[in-house]
Amino acid sequence: MINENIKTQGTVFDQGSIKTSYGRGRKNAAEWAEMIKDPDTGKVICKYCQTPVSAKIERIRVHLKKCNQKQSFSGPNPIEMEILETIYGGTSASPNVVQLPPKKKKMKLADFSNATTEHQKKQLDVFVAKFFYANNIPFNVANSKEFKAMIEVLRPGYAGPEASNLSGPLIETVAEEIDTNTKMKLQEYNSVTLLQYGWSHLRNDPFIATGMHTGQYDFLLNATDCPPGKKTSEYCTESLESAIQLCLDKYGKTVFAVCIDSEKRMNKTMHFLNEKTGLPELLTYGCSAHFINLLGEDISPKIAIQDIVDVNKFFLSNAQLTGWLRDKQGIMPLLPPCSGWHSQYDCLSTFIQNYSCYIDIVTEHFQEVPKDLTKLLDNVTLYKVAFQNLKEMASLFRALDLIQADSTNIAQAVEIWMDLLENPDLEACRDAIKRRMEEALEPFHYLANFFDPRYRGRRLTAYQDDIAEKWLIDSHPEWLARYMSYRIADPEYFPSSMFMDSFIKEFTPIKWWKIMEMKTAKKENWPAGFHQFIQSLISCPASTGSLERIFSTYGLAWPKLKEDLSAEKAEKLVKIYQFLNVEKS
């Protein structure tokens, strides 16, 4: 029974000026009952979601079809709602009429679990694999109960990859991604310098590694097994020839220069390479860090050094001597291995630091100490020789640390060699330094020193100046005029502001030349390729040190737990490890 105040025939209800007729004549659409008119704007407002809508029945119908609030609304139909509002004097905002509780959503079985699709599993597997590869975690960890429990807690419904997947398909997947990212990163640079370095892996088989250096970063290109007895100049040349082609085919980069670490094979390899590739413009040079290491051997008194090594050996190999040294708070002696640029310095340093302990032990335990050790320590000049040689080595290895840094280019290598020549602590070794410097530096090293805005050839001798200029005339005579303009900082071609100290300190040499290229782009009579050549020249690294550091990664990526991996997979692991950690740093 309807309230007596409401008649179902001939009655008009006023709902914010929206009239719904139930008498004779054309009836208004039922959708109007779901709207409230806004007298200020002339629009209507949806009772479900409070959204303003144009006061046209077509717009109202379109809105109501899309209204999410209406779909979830469980209440009286529009006519019933209109009658209830009239009875109670309510509006759509009335808590008793309009804001009824929504229907409860029916729960499905999937709502109680976190399902992982096949696509999501593949993505998650790749992220887990990168975590393993970037941190050199043994693959069998993936099969451990604790690891599986951790994954289950982090993502219920997802099972991490098995060890067999980490050592198989996932290596291929991640390696492909790294290769793509490496190619994209290399596009930022005009060209690359190839670095070649020899090494032996866990099974003592010889390896030859080749890296691509951009002037800032080094990327492993490949690492190939070298057959026993085949590590010759001819074999190294063939390896480099293949690497040059691989660099072009796989990454789309031309090779500007090649830096080789071995002095014995360097000259022959460079000669063969220029003949075989037919690239006379390809620059080839030796590793300056390798030549500094040879210099260290040159200036070391071999007999005295051997005596010092023998003393350290006694205290390392004899448990009783080691115990006495430990009781006196001595440090563990170090021996120079077959390789390692700092090893000789470390050996001398530990000898000098332990010398007083050595003497005390020999004095206090004269009867128990081996006679040969006593005889060696009775030589009073041994400490003096060690101290003097350590002083020389300290200067040498400070230079070595600088020259093997990733960012040290061949222009800075010239400055480091000049510092060694002028070092007062190395005055007695000046002839040896000069000889090794001449072996290490090519004429284009001096030219790079000219073109580096930090140095501009200020410290070069007249001879070094001449051979650099002669090399440029022989190689690129068309650039000689601009070279001379640069030397005098001619403002007609080179803006004066570019030579301000504050500006030079603000940018790396490569960025400085990129800015210079931009500023001189519209100048006429500018030789083609001039700026690109200089940017490539000052991008050449001084040493193969960055590649050697990549190779030390092999000791991490290929431990005994992974010794059954093939050389190809080990190479991919090293690439992945290096790229992910370079990206992180």
C-alpha cells in the first residue's frame, strides 16, 4: 500500500526540477529518475557516482551504461527510488535510501593463490639468473632447500630455476640480452681499440683474450683456446684479424687501433697485422704498463732480490719460523709470483717491515734456525739494497697504477713516462727509463699528447715534436694546416673560450673535442674526418690493464665448482658479469 500523500496517477514528482509524469501524455524516460538536476550549472548529476552529465537523454544513457558504481549498486529500481525519496524527503546522498551496501564480490579459487603465468616465470627466471651471474654464486645453490624456501616466501606459486637451467638455457638468454645492450652502448663511440692479452685458465691451457676499449670502458669481445706451442706471432695475428672482423659484423664498430701486451711478439704481430689486414691506417702499439714492469726488472739487483726472496721463503715454508714471526707481531711475507706487476714491490716491502723480527729470531734461536738463513741475514748490505730498491719501486709502481687505469689514454701515458724521467729518486735509472720509454711510445703517442687539451705537447722535446709532426704529414698531410692552427690556438678556427683552464678542467678530452666539433661544424675549408680521428686517437688506452682485470673475472666465473663448463660458456659468463657490474658502477 502506497502512502496516501502519493498518487500513482496524474501526480508529478519534483526531483531537483526533473519532472517524471505518471498521468496522461508522453512519459519521461526512466533514466531521468537516476539523475539530480544541478540548478547552478544546468547539468544533471548521477546518483550513483556523483558525476556531472549534460542534461540530454542520449548523454545520460551513455553515462549510465559506463557507470561502474551503478553496476555494483543493489537497491530499489529508479521508480521505487523516486517514491522512497519523495516519502522520506531524501536525496541521492541520503544514507538510508541511496548509499546501500554494495553487493559482495564472489570469491574465486584464483583469489586465494598468486598464480604465475609462463611468461612471468620466464621473466623471473632471467632476473634470478642475473643475480647469480653478477655475484658469481655457484649454480648448485639454486637446488638448496633454503634457497627454494626463500623464493617460495617471496613469491608463492613460483619455483625458481634449477641449477641445470642456470648453467644452460639461461646463460644463452642473458648473454643475448647483454650482447644487444653492448651493441647499443658502443654506438655512442666513433670507433674502438682492440686489446689483446694472454692467460691460462684452471686447466693451465693457454688462452688469448680480446677486448674492445672505448676510451672509458672495456668489453670482452672473445676468448679463444690456443693450441699448445701455437702462441706465436702468426697465431696472435690471425686471432686479431678474426677479432677485427667480428667487431664489425657483430657490433658494427670499426677498429681504430690495437694494443698488445707482449713485448716478445709485439713487433712481429704488428708487422703481420698491417700486412694481412691491408689497413695501413690501423694503429698498433705496445702496452705501457708491460714496459714499466720490464723497467722494474731492469733496475732491480737480481742477486740481492733473489736473496731477499729466499729469506721470505724460509719464513713461509718453515712452521716453527712462522710461529716465532707471529709471536713478534710480524706480517706474513710475500713472494713475487711469475706474473703480477706489484709482486716484487710487495716482496721487498714485507722484507723491510719484518727485518728487525728476522734478526731477533735468528739471534734468540741461533741453534734452531737453518744455517743458510743465518748466512743470508748476516749480509748487512741486504737491508740497504732492499730499502733503496723499494724507494725506486715505489715511484715506479705509482706510475704503474696510473698507467693501467681504464681512463688513462696514450696522451697521458707520455706524461707518466716524462714524470719517471724527471723523478729524482730514479736518477740512477735514467738510461733504463729512456730506453723502455722509446720502446713503449710511438710517434702517434706524442701527437695524441699535442691534441689532448690538458697537455698540448708542452713537455715534449724538439725530437718528439718533430717525429709527431712527420708522422702526421706521412699519414694525413691534408690535416697539417688545422694541426698548426690548433697549436697556436688560432681563434679563426678554434674559439678562444675553449682554451680557458676552467673549461678544459670541466670536460674530458673526448667531450672537449666533441664540443669543438659542434662549434666548428659550419666553418668552411675544414678537412673531413679531422675531429673523428682526434677523438679516436685520444680514446686509445695506455695499456691492456682493463682487459687483464676482465680476465681476473675468469677466476671468479670459472671456479672449481664450475670447472665442467665449456670455454664458450665461461666466456659468456665473464661478459655477463663484467657488463652487469660496469652498469652497476
